[in-house]
Amino acid sequence: MEPKIMLKYEDSLKSLIIAMLQSGELSSIEQARKRFQIAGHMTIQRWLKRAGKEELLPVHARRTLDLELDRTKEYDSDLHNRMLRTLELEKKRAKAA
């Protein structure tokens, strides 16, 4: 088995990438990873956090069942009804178990 190679990035390279993200020259962390061949998915995110540039991190939103039920109720009543039926079946199965 080949040994893992751990790469260390110079502070000047980290600063350059952060500056390019800030200026918009790089439109995303994924684009920066590809352009600079950075394998780790969290590497640049850690740099941004340490540099106090959290505003450049992607925003995560959570989609909940309640939100999806509300959303489907408005535009797709068939899907909404199927979701409700499935939930009822799951509740019955859980009670039976």
C-alpha cells in the first residue's frame, strides 16, 4: 500500500485563493479546488474560517417534510396526496412493529 502524501499549502497561496474568491475571480470553492488541484473538500472551507471570511462559505438550507408538504399542496395536489398516504402507511407500520 502506498503511503498517503499530506500536502502543505503556503500561506501566500491560501491568501491568493481567498482573495480570488472575494473578488469574484473564482465563483465558487469548487471552482477554486479544481483550478488549484486541491483534493480535500473541506480544505478551503477551513482556510476561510481561519481567515474570518465565513461570508464566503456556502449557505446550507434544510428542506423539511413540513415545508415540502406545504410546497406540494400549492402546485401538485396529486403528489401532496401521495405523500400524505405514504406518511400514514409509515405511521401504521411503526405502530405495528
